[in-house]
Amino acid sequence: MKSVYYLLRGCGLAGVLLAGAATAGTTCNKQPIQPQSVQAIGRDMIVNGVPTSVVGMQYAGTPNDVSKAFREFWTSEDVPAKGQSSPSGMLLSALDDHCLYVLSIPPQPEGASTRGLMSVIKLGNDEVRHRIPDSAVPLPEGGKVVSDIESRDPGQTGRTWLLDMPGDARWNAQKYRSILATQGWTRIGRQPDYQSGVAQSTQGTAFVMQHGGDSVDASFSDRNGRTFAVINATRSR
């Protein structure tokens, strides 16, 4: 589950709220470009409160060929589409009523095929219900939630929070372990501390705790005098 967050973040998509070529809802199911192959990443997700899905795709042709096909499809649908290029790649988007379609193409060598993330976000005012509710997992005190991603895989749901908070990572981790313990969570193993560089100084810590059918994998790392925490909760069903 945590890998979904890191993939989104690594592609620069977490803060933009991208979604997948599979449906983010029952009506957001158009296919702007027919792919050669598909890799499911997160077909049923909630990203910062928005129904979202993400699918990796490979297309025939160069990035420019794919960009042209994307725009031509939405022109035929009478939907405006736009794109932008930067050193981090190409980003194409189209807003069709309440469905936002986004295609992210990272930098890659010119060839007979192009890799990208095809995305859909379902916009609207419908209430979104998490399968792992806020009340199920206490979060570290004093932390600001930077992102909140829930992914529903077959047989398991995962929800991952990224938090920014003041103070030392090891101290924040210790406080969070205590909060979980007082609420009945038990530790199920010690994870290795994060080390940095030649000096091998400790930069953060991680641990796993469990409560009934829920488990939490918590990671705390130092960032310029502050702490970044990744709290990944999973629930089997």
C-alpha cells in the first residue's frame, strides 16, 4: 500500500491529485488513447478526499504522437484539453464535466513506444467514506497532514498519511508509540533506524504496531530540523 504513495510522489502527482485510466467512478470511464499494455497501480483510491485511480500505460509512438492523439480524442468529444512540458516531462489534461483526465509522460528516450500514467479524478460534492476511518488510527500529535491516500486492493485496504511536524524524528516516534500503546496497540517488530552517509548518523526510525485486524507501519525521518512521518495503516477484509 505504501508503494502507491511513493510512486505518486516520485512522479510528482501526489499534490496534483491524479487518477487512473480505470474508472474513478461509474461514469468517468472514457479511454482517450488505446494502450499497448496496462499496469494497475491504484484502481480504487481516495486521494486527499477525492475518488481517484491510477494506471500505468505503454502506448505506441513517441511522446509527441501520444500527445497529439490525446488532444485529437478530446477535440472529437468537444472537450478542451491542454498540455505543458517541463524538464520533469509532459503533463496533459482534460476536464469532461466532473471527470478530470490527466496523462503524465516522464522524460524518456525517443522510441517506438511511450510510457505514462493515465489518470482520472472524479470531482463533485458527493460525500466520500473511507474504509479505514479517521477514528481507527490515531495520528501523531502536532503533525500537519500533507497528503492522505487510501487504496482499496482485493482483500485489503491501506491508508497512508504523510505528516510534517516540528522536532526530532526519534522523539516524535517515541511519543507516537506511546500514544498507540495507551490505546491498545501492540508492537510486532522493530524496524532498522535510517542511517545517512559516511558518518552513519541516525536520521530517523520506524516501527510496526497492530490492533485487532489493523496494523500501522510508521516511519519518522529528520528534515532540516523538522520531522516527516509516513503512517501507513492496513486492514484486511
